[in-house]
Amino acid sequence: MNTKKRVYVFALSIYGLVIFSKALGHIDEAVSDLFDRLDKRVMPILVPLLRIWGAIAYAHLLVLRSYRSRKSK
């Protein structure tokens, strides 16, 4: 089998695992609902994370500024 056919078989097998596992009952409906809810709430989680990373970057700049001022004295 050439590489292109192997990629197609791999993609179809993953597709089958995702689609048919729910249809065959391997995935509970509660788990599926949880992932749907998490998928819809990406932005409210992302905004506080951006604020945290902004604070971390600002703290890093303050440390560098303090270090430079001590170094110049």
C-alpha cells in the first residue's frame, strides 16, 4: 500500500472511532454533553487566561527593570 492510501485508511479509522463510538454506545451521553458545553464556552475561559499571562509578562518586565537599576548603581 502506498503512503496516500495509508493516510486515507488512518483518517477513516479515526473518523469511525469518533462517529460510530457514540452511535454504538461506547461513549456515554453525559460525556458527550460535557464536551459540547466545554466547546461552547471557549471564550469565557480564554479571556481570564489572557489577563493572567499579561500580568505574568508585566511582572517579568518589572523584575528586569529592577535588576537593571541595581546593576547601574
